[in-house]
Amino acid sequence: MPKPDTADAPGALLYFEDEAPAALRLANATGLAPHRVESHRFPDGEIQLTLPAHLPPRVVLLRSLHQPGDKLTELLLAAPTARQLGAQHISLVAPYLAYMRQDMAFAPGQAVSQRIVGAWLATLFDALITVDPHLHRVATLAEAVPARQAITLSAAPLLGDWIAQHRPGAFLLGPDSESAQWVTQAAAAHGLQHAVCSKVRHGDHAVAITLPPCDLRGQVVVLLDDVASSGHTLATAAALALAAGAASVDVAVTHALLAGDALQRIHAAGVGEFWSTDSIAHASNVVGLASLLAGALNEIQVGHDGALLSHPA
């Protein structure tokens, strides 16, 4: 992919080497000038970052936050450094946003990571854009990340388009009640049949799932969800759908976390195709998010001094 012309770019896009392909796609979609952040690890494990020596008032930092340990340290170092180098308005584009699942303490002494990490990110960045965040008991991303702007996008319509093209007339099945929002969005544009399962989680690797009261016999089923992590939920739902007479089961997700042998587990349950967006780089990526992310970034109007002028509703 050719590198975008940076002469008249409306700002800078900072990225790390492991996300270069996604960054260049986003740069081409936005006109932002891409600049790689150089990273060095000292023998004791500490991280040293080197940013461009001069930055424009508007800076966008791309960092998808799967495997977030070192990446949160990178954000801690990069954002203040960018401001020292000229940035006045910094947007974090985190297609996958970590530490959102724990929004309350389930046992005495537990850290409520969503509030802690979200509040911390809001001190570093003026705006945050993410895709299908894993929120439970909060209604908006702004409640979790109280930045000046906290923008949630959904890949569900794009996944719906892909499914309609490759599995016309598919039956969309959500593996649990939380997936209803994405299943409904994906089904809407193409009039696809859809329903969601009921799920009770007994631990990280143990779930009990009940199919919805609908006839799956002969149906081309596509399981749709925001995240595939351990694969247990999707594998269990797929096996149940096939046992109920589904002609086939494929899976489409926004975020392919796929820890350990998750993908093998999903296929072993009878799943045919596994599709994902490029929020996390993986061989299963079939749906690109650059245009979706660019649309949100282009609606955030920033003045010559970096001040926020307007933003998406």
C-alpha cells in the first residue's frame, strides 16, 4: 500500500510497528500523516519511546489494546510526550478497548478496572474512539471513559453486509443476551432472521447456554458476537445449533482475541468459517474498519491550535 502524501496532512497519526498495516489504511482514509513511534526495550524490561521531534496541533494515536500490559505503559509515555512536542488535541483510536468488562466489584476487595483505566485514559487523551466495547452495566462509553469525547462505533452493520454477501438468507444467532445489540444491527439492513441464546457463566472456561425457542432445522446459522476470547461460549452455542438441526454454523466477531487454542475449539465444535474485523490483526480478518474509524475522526473538527470545534453527536 503506498504511503500517504504528508505535505498537507490535517494532522499526525502515530502508530507502532506491529500495527503498521492498519495504520496506513487509516492514514489513507483520513489524510493524516503517518509516523511510527520507535520503541526500545531495555534489558530490565523498561520501555523507551521515540516520537517525531515536532508534531502538529492535532495528533491521533492508533493502539488496539488487546494484550494490554505493555500497551498501557506505551500510552502513559506517548501522550504526555506528544504534548511536549506540539500536540494540542490528542485522540486515541483503540479499536479494541481493554479493561471494560469489570464495571463493579463482584467480591470484596476487587479492583473495578473499568473505572480506574477509563478515568486514567481520560487524563491522557482529549478524545477516544473505539469499536463495540465490552460494556455491561453502563449505558454509554462516556460513563466508563470520561474524556472530552468518548465515541463508540459498531462493526455490526459491516459484519452484516459480509454475512449477507457470503451467506444469503442466513439466520443470525447471538450466543447470549449481551450480543442482542449487535445481532439486531447486523440483521436489520438485510432483513435476516435472528435470535439470541441465554447464557449462564460459571467461570472463565465454563458456560451453560440455552437455545432460543426457534426452529433451526435446515438453517444456515451465523453466530455473531463482539468478542471471541476463550471460544467456549461460541463453541457451545455452535454445537447446540448443529444438534438442533442447523445445516451449517459459521462465526463472525468484531474482536478476534482468540486466546490459546480458542480457534481450534471453535472449529472442533463444528464451525465452518470464522470471520473477524481487523480491530485485532489476525488471519481471519475480512472486514476492514478504516473507513468507519475515519468517519468518526473526520467529524471531530479541530482548530489550528488543536482546540475541539465540533464533534459527532
